Amino acid sequence: MPGSIAERPFSADIDRTRRLSRYCDRLLTAQPALAGELADFAKQPFTAEAMRERLALEADPAIALRQLRQRVMLTLAHRDLNGLAPLDEVLATMTALADVTIAFAAGHAHGATASVHGEPLDANGQAQTLIVAGLGKLGGGELNVSSDVDLVFLYGEDGDTNGARPVSNHEFFAATGKRLIALLAEITDLGQVFRVDMRLRPYGDSGPLVASLTSLETYFVSQARPWERYAWLKARTLTGGAEALSALVRPFVYRRYLDYGMLESLRELHGRISEAATQRGKSNDIKVGSGGIREIEFAVQLFQMVRGGRERSLQTPSTREALAKLIELGLMDAPRGAALGEAYAFLRKLEHRLQYHEDKQTQALPATDEHRATIAESMDFPDYDALAVVLDRHRANVQEAFGALFERPVASGTATSVAARLNDPQAAPDADGLAEDLGRAGIDRPMELSARLLEFTRSRRYRGLSAASRTRVDALLPMIVDAAARESTPSTTAIRLLELIEAIDRREAYLALLVEYPQVLARAAHLVARSRWASRLLARHPILLDELTRTAASFTATDWAAERTWLDRELADAAGDIERILDVLRHFKQRHVLRFTIADIERELPVMALSDELSALADLVLDATLAEAAASLGLPRGGVPGFAVIGYGKLGGKELGYGSDLDIVFLYDEARADDSEKLTRIAQRVNLWLTTLTSAGVLYEVDLRLRPDGAKGLFVSSMPAFRDYQFHRAWTWEHQALTRTRFCAGDRGLGARFEALRDEVLAKPRERAKLFTDIVAMRTRMQDENRNSRELKHVPGGIIDLEFAVQALVLAHGPEHPKLRLDRGNHQLLRWAGELDILDSRIAYAAADAYLALRRKTHEAALNDEEKVIVQEDELKSEREAVRALWAQVFKD
């Protein structure tokens, strides 16, 4: 539209409104005075407050409601058709009109019924009111301009009214509901307010007009069909009872588990709607036709129903809000999500113009040249052909996105042949024939996989599967062959995928996920092909398969503040349920570990950066576990003042690997000495919660033996006691351990005191001869105990030699070189030792590089799920020589 409203004459705008909307033209012709009003009230949006003020001007509620509707429609059409109202305003204004008029009509209907029968009361004498729930686009706050309203009438408690002609509450609210419908839907010479659709109530048209909340709950549990969850997702309370209704609807719509089995129900529902639309000749309908509004809503609501129980931010009735959140969470790739958002906005804008034309609930594209020209002009296109080009592009984008989500996967021809051989329980096992098919599919060791598949499909476990599970497993077996054949080790990959199937074969939601989303199976194949450890991680914790549904993107450093906010919200939702709290913590950790593993395998996360991320994850989990453990013992949420968790070893040095345990020590402020018993209980609970094996696994293995006096010492230490121990009783090896410590969780003030104490201990001058003698003696004892070991950490020039040498450097030279007391990482400390001329720089840098190589070797072994890192005599030879050179220079050996 050219110019702003201030720059254009009102007459030009109103001429355009009358030209593009026959409804507005008729209304202005019948009521010329409205044109004068329009000049004033069309300058700004029609607010809910203004609507309520307008209703108060007319005594007759039926007249007041219809006059309001005319003014709102005229104002909105005028603003929208003249480019003054964005889509958000149109949707919000129509939703506000429905909210205001329904509440107004409900109040009048209640009063009229109460004047005859008295007020409805529950058994305790508390007054009851009609609860009106809006569903569909009304519930989502996205009502179109000529829509009906989907309503459900409910009430809180059974009882009776208190009037001269008492009736049951059910009868009272049924009468009230009928009055409400009449106020909205009866057609008078002023038209109607809204058509009212009550078919989404329990039992549909055959059910009672109203239902108590108790009967609704019973219906949800025992009678509701799967598609009704889709309908109730958009439920919103318009009059009273919001909390009570939400408490019933949320668990009905959103399941605590990942509900991928819902996809089949939604596919069937969409199929019925599409078939009905075709039969009614609505293929050219921009709502229910292919690539239309309904398909966008289905695509978005699929994600909401599958994941909404776990992602609370998806629990919104608004399609646009949910779509934005899906993109933000990485559940839908940004280009596809943006395309759907643009298509939705375009189609809704077009829908409104189709409806402004005659104030009819239609989404059918125009059939006549005159109507097409009008719609094209209203959409600001030069002609209808230009409009059709853009419309077709948007519908094609919707079709593509919808098809990717809802179309059934098609197996390859070879996979179909494999399926035929496996899925005939009456046929004799044909290992050779199956192996031939597997070989043609690209499997490198077909006989081995053939035997493994036949063993599984003839097993008692397989025969004991439910019919639904077996159907999905049968579908998956040829799919894993296809997925594995695309990897570099097809047979190994297929066997690992089969192990995954065996782990989840009684978990229908996960089976459904893999069947419905072959791309997830492909990502799983890519992952397990490269890591035995990742394969077992998925098998032990199949909930992590859901992480593979997220759109693949390059790894970015974790925003730990945002992750803590998310975790705190999940823990708050689980408050009081210890089992759920433990699972929330475990799933949080596992989700991030899998993310790191994927980035690691794709070589997007170097070993040192991986350790940093794993260490930051451990810090966060420790802090959250401490807070939750304290809260479970009655302390206020938000942490424990004067209490800290200190990390030692790999945690302290920020060198954690995938399976590393946590070496920790608990400290408390001496000011809390009177609370030492309670603080000990907190520490014990933290340890218990970290190490308890639940259905979600163990959070971390924990080693507490590095506390003062080891296993014989107190579970928690006061700062003065810890200080005294470090200065007067600690052994040299305990000061070695102190070089790799840091504050990890708890009270930051106490953590700062610990860091200062650590620095003070490491700054203490030492007699180097005795220091080196003690360290060498400790290393010699360890070598004697592992003399024949080929483990990388124990062999000469291995990891322990390097760590001991670095610790000796820190303890010997830390007093005069404060820089050595700042870092805990071996690699950085070695480079600093070279820069400070404590070591020959060539030896220092070579040892630092060697350390990275040793870490990579350890890391590769962890990815392959190897408990011990065994090296041959000639393996990593130059690196181990570099470590030996380091040892020789440090200890003058």
C-alpha cells in the first residue's frame, strides 16, 4: 500500500475496503453512520477493553454482541485490507472478540438461568460457574476473521442450585450452555456473533452438552481416542477453572515419555481429513488441501505431542509460537522452519481476504475472474497469475516439509528381499540365501550377519514380543541393513544396530521413532560405526535416540548458563519426587555427553576442548545435585552456604574423559561448625545420588579417598582442619594431588578461600632433594606393582611418568614462579615451564605435544569401549621417548 494512513485520504482507503469486501460494502450501505465512526476508530487496533466498553452501551445483550461484532469486523477488515494491521493484530483482535463476547454471553446466560433456579453450589456450599474451554484456532489465540468457535462446556463439582426451583448443577449448566450458544449463534437481522461448534466435547454430538471435570478426567483415561489429544492440545480456558482444567489436559495431551507412536495416529487422522476434502472437492482449499494450513498445523503439533511432555516450552496452543520454539530448540532446521512460518503467514493472510469478501467461512480459492482479480488486489499482486506463482511456491514448501515428516519410509529392493526371508516364521532358516541378499546389499561379512539375524528372529525373546512391537522390529531389520551398508564397516555397524534393537524391542516409542524417522537410524548407524562406546551408550539409554532427531549442525561451545536455567526448571518441575530428580540429572548429563561424542566423531571437538566441556558439565551437575540434595533435607533451594565441592585428579585438571570418575572432597566453613552433622548428611546424599544405579544409569562414579586421612578421615572437613592437614600432616603425594585441584561446586566464597589456600600451600618452599626423592620413590612403588603392564598409563614414558614430572615442577618451582600455580592442565604447564626456562624449551614442548598424543590414544580407546589402553613396544615410541627426556631433566635421572 502506498504511503501511511496519515499520508492517504481516508476516502481512498474506505473505497478500497468497499471494493475488496462485499460484506463491508453492504454494511456501510445499510448503516452509513458507520463510515463516520470508522474514520476515528480505524486509526488504531480494536482492543479488548474497547470491546467491553462498547458492550456496555446497549441493554439488550443479543443486540450488543452483534453490533460489536459488526464494528470489530469492519474496523479489522479496513485496517487489514489497507495494510494497517499486521497478521499478529488480526489474529489477536479476532481472538479477543471471541474471548470478550463469550465471557459476556456466559455471564448473561448464567444470570438468566440463576434467576429461575438459583445459584449452583457444590457439596460444601461453594458457588460454581460454567467453565468454557476454547479449542482449535480460538484456543491457540489465532482465530480467523470468519471462523466458528470450537467450545467445550464444563463445570467443577456436582451439586444442586439453591433457588425456589432447584435443579442439579448438570441441568443448570446445560441450560446455561444453551442460552450461551443462542446469544452467540442465533441469526437475527444484525447477523450472528459466532457459529458455535460443540463437536469436540466428550463423546461428540452424542455426548451431553456439559460435563463435570471429574467426568472429563474419566473420559480422558478410558474413552478418549488418540486424535482427541491433538484437539485438546489447543485447549484454553475462557471463563474460570483454568488451573483445574490444565491439570487434567496437560497429562492427557503431553506424555512424560517421547511419544513417537503418536505419529501413526496423526497420519491416519490426516489421511481421513484429506480423503474427506477430496471427496468434497476441496483440493483447491488452502486450509485442508495439499500444502495448506492444516498440514503446517499437523507438522508443528506432531513435534508438540511427541516432545511436549519433556520440552515444556512446546506446551503452547499457538502454532506460530510452537514453530518458533522448534527452530530455537534445533528440532526443525531453520530454513525449513522459516519456510513453514512464511507459508503460514501467507496462507492465513490469503484466508482472511477470502473471508472478508462475503464474511463466509471459506478457504476455497476464487473460481471467477472477477473474484480472482479482487483477491489478487487485496494481496497486493498485479494479477491473479502472479499471486498463484507465490501461492504455489509456499504450498510446495509445505508439501515437502509435511511429506518429510509424515510419509511412510520406503525400503530398498534388497532390503525388501531381506525382510521377506526374515519375516516368514514358517519358512526354514536359509542362512546362505540371506547371506546372498546381504552381500548384494553391501554387507562386508554377510554370513556373520546372516547368522546373527536368524539367531535373533528365531529366539524366544523375539517370539515373545507384542504384535505391535514385532511389526515394528520386522520393519526395522531390513532398514538397519540399508543404513549399515552406507558405513565403512557394514557388518560391524549392522550388528551394533541389532544390539540396539534388542535393547529397545519392548519399548514401542523408540521402535516407532526409528521406523518413522529413517534419518535417525542413519545417524545412529554413523555413530555406532565409529564408536563401540557410543553404541553401548545408546543401548543403555535409548532416550538419547531423541537427540538424533535434532537438526545436525556444527558444534558450538555450550552456553552453560542457559543449560543451568533449563536444568533448574526441569528440577523444579520434579520437586519432591527424588526418583524423577535423579533421572532428570542423568538424562541431562547423557544428552550432553552424546552431543560431545557426535562432535568428537565428526572431528569438531579436539581432545582438550572435549575435556573442558566434560569438566564444565561435571561442575554443573555437581552443583545442581548439591542444591537438590540439600533441598531434599529441608534446606532452602538455591545452594548451601558455606559448603563446597573440590575436584581432584582429572576433574580438578579439567581433563575428564567419557567414563572418568570424579575425585572430590567436601569442605565447609568453620562458621557452620554447629551444622557439621547436617552438612555431612548433605555430602553423603550427594555421593549417594551421584552413584546410585537407577533405570537411567549411574550419574558418576565417585572417589572420596583423597580427603584428609583418606578413607579413615571425616566425610567432610572444615576449612581450618583442611588447612592444618595440608601444612602439617599431608604426605608429598597429597601435595602432588593438590596441584590438580580446583573449586567445582557450592559456595563460591568458600571456593575462593580454598583456591587461596591451595596457592598458599603450593607457594611454600620445599627441599627439592627430598621432594624429588619422595616422588621418585612413589613412582617406583607403582612401577613395581605394575611391572609387566602394557597399559599406557603405567609403561615407561607413559601418562603417569608425565603427570609426576609436571607435579614435581609445580611443587619445586611454584614458589618462585606463581604462573605454575595458576593452571592445572599438564599441557599448558609444560609449555610454561619451557617459556620460563625451568626446562629446556625443546624438551618441554616435545613433552607437551607427546602428552596430547597420549591423550588422543587414551581417548580413542575410550570411544572403542576399551577398559585398558594397551600399547605395543613400538607404539607411540617417539612420544614416550619425549616423556622419558622430560623425566630425566626434571629429576636429573
